[in-house]
Amino acid sequence: MHIFLLIEFAKDLSKIDLIGIILGHIIFGIALTQILDWSWLKNLMNEEDKEKMLKGYNWKDLLVDISIISVVLGILFLIISAFI
């Protein structure tokens, strides 16, 4: 039942509205990244642990990371296609 509400809502939005929503979220994300204090990230791991982690990173880990990014992008494009 909720999917029909989403489709009806999507019919009311134009492509310019969708572009504005996406750009607004991107601008908000960039601004929030600049506003927040990220200095605490440096203290999460010491240098030895960072080197061990980077040396242990192999092509399988990269494959997993790429697949996660692909799934997230696929879901994003699916949501966008519902509004177009």
C-alpha cells in the first residue's frame, strides 16, 4: 500500500524538483563535513596499527568495498528512477 503512495508522490515532483533535492543534500553533506570537528579521527589508531592494517589490505578487501559501494549506488539509482 505504501508503494502506491510513493508513486503518487513521485508523479507530483518534476525533474527540477528532484535535481534540487539531490543538490541540496550534496551541499548539506559538504557543509556538514566542513563544520564538524574531525580531529578525533587521528587518535583512533596509533601509527603501528595503521601500517599493519594497510599492509594487510588486499584485493579481496577492495572487492568487498567496491561491491558495497555498487549496492548503495544501485539503491540510490532505484530511488531516483521512482521519481523520474
